[in-house]
Amino acid sequence: MGSYLEINLDKIRQNVSTVSSICRRYGVTLYGVTKVFCADPRIVKSFLDGGVAGLADSRIENIIKLKELNTGLPLMLLRLSSQSEARDVVTLCDLSLNSEISTLKALDRAAREFDRVHETVIMVDLGDLREGVLPDKLFELIAEAVLFKNLRIIGLGTNAACFGGVIPTPENMGQLLNLKHQVERKFKLKLPFVSGGNSSALPLLQSGKMPAGINNFRVGEAIALGRNVIDRSPYPGTTQDTFVFKGEIVEYRDKPSVPIGDRGQNAFGETEEFPERGIIRRAIVAAGRQDLKPDGMMPADSLVSVLGGSSDHLILEIRGRKNRYKVGDFLEFYPNYGSLLALMTSPYIKKVYV
Ligand SMILES: *Cc1c(COP(=O)(O)O)cnc(C)c1O
């Protein structure tokens, strides 16, 4: 079978349950984010069993998979809608996140074609500098968007700690609520949905300092990997060994620590430094950059460290007894979010559910 990814469905369910009870305590609806595992139906089932109020994904392909499960829960498109997919957005998604007037117009037109009213959340950029309209451009956008008959603006949302690493605080969350109140007053709208963000907003919520009125979270990493995404520490009440990669050793030999011969760039156009450390024991595992991110793999065995990887090989150093491992053994690793994205997406890596 080769190297594979072991997925612990029950541990994922427990993580969902921990996070959903925190959200419930503070009056926040939890939308489970399924993109990191490509909306795999068995993992989605664990999300449902753990108690989510909605499902959210960034890709239409995954939304189709979610739709086929007939969960009865609202489906949210996380990535800003693409104009070329407007028809799919209005027919497949219950709500979408948007920040561009021309896209809202395309959604309105598509919704009219199918004789529906599409619900949208307007994304506001509070400084992380990924998606969203800046606060001083919000009213201008809303003023135009309220005229679209087949669109209903149901709320505001924001995203943090994704591109700029900006942390949710009482100040920036308060700013979002402030904008909501201003929009409601100015445009005589009701905005019942205020989506305060992703996993990075959980610590603030749990500290009790999240301003009241932020009432939706879209959470992926904190439930999939049990991590506090602000510093990647284990999130209290969750487990981190939800996904375990088992990599098969195909070579196990003592070799020098420094390459022999004249050196240019490696296969990826990089020039690496190799400190002289004498002869070391090296293992090659059958999986590479096509399947994972070498620096995003944490070995379960503290005597194993990742040296790097090529397209199809993960190159490791093994300390300890000479016969600690042998060719054909499987080494265990905990993938980080970026590596998990790649492992779940790679068709070469088998998925085994426990
Ligand atoms: C991916 C994503 C999320 C989930 O982020 P996590 O850090 O995994 O919780 C939430 N909102 C948007 C818009 C996203 O793209």
C-alpha cells in the first residue's frame, strides 16, 4: 500500500465537540471548515457528530460533495465567489462571502436567473490584508449592493491571522460590530450574522473578552489539528494526533552529512547549507514534496529529524541505536496544516480511517 495517512475520526469528533461547546457557551454558531481535508465525507460525519451548526468550504468542488451528503445544514462558500462561478454559488451555496461590487452584481444576476434570493456576508479587512473591503470603503459598497433585488446582505465578516498574522482583539472585533451598527442605521438593514473569524478568534472568545454580538465562527485548524493557531500550541481540551502520516522506509544507511563533489542548485533551484557533522544515519521515506511539505512534518520519534525532501523522497536523520529501524518499517509523523492540505490532496497517499 505504501506510505499512508491515518485519520482518527473519533478524535476529530471530540475536538469538534470541545470547540462547539465553547462556542455554544458564548452564543456563537460554529461553522466547521472542511477545506483542509477536501470535504472528505467520513470526516464531515465526525464534524456532524461533534455538533456543528453549518459547513464551510473554499471550493465549489467540495461544496458539491457537501451538498450530496444532504446534512440539512447551511453550506457557506469561504473563498470570495468567482464571477465565472456565480451560477454555482447561488444554486449550491446557502451563503457566500464577498467583497467586490462586480461580483455581487454577477451573483444577483445569477440568482434572478434561478428565481432565488442569495444570502451574502460582506467581508471587511481589519488589517490582516487578505480579503475584505477596508472599513472606509464599506458604506460605498453597501450603498450599491442594497439595490440588488436578488441578493440579501445578512451580515459582516472578517478574517484574521491568515496572511498578515493579525490577532483578533476586543478592539478590532469591536470595530466590526461598530461597522455593523452603522450599516444597520444608515441603510435600514438588519444584519443578524457577524462572523468574527477563524480558529484564531477562539482564544479571545474563551477568555470572555470577545465583544457580545460576534455570533459566528468558521473553524478549521483548531478542530482538525487541535491547535491554537496564534502560536500553534495544543488547544486546551483537544487532541493533536488526529492525522498521523505513516511513511515507509525505502533506504536506511550511514552516509556523510555533507554532499560530496562540486555543488550547484538542488532540484528545486535552492542552494542549501550542509553543516559538517561527520557520518550520520539517514533514512529515506517514500513520499515527497508532491505529497507533503518536508518542514511541516513533525516526527513522532524524537530521535528522528527531517533533513529535507525531493519530489518523491523525504530524507531523515535517525539517531539512537543502529537497528532502531529497518527498510520496510513505517515512521510516524504529525503533519502541520500546510502538510495536511498536501497529504489530503495528493492522490498518491492512501487514506486509512480508524
Ligand atoms: C480557511 C478559512 C477559515 C478557517 O480557518 P482556520 O484557521 O483553519 O480555522 C475561515 N474563514 C475563511 C474565510 C477561510 O478561508
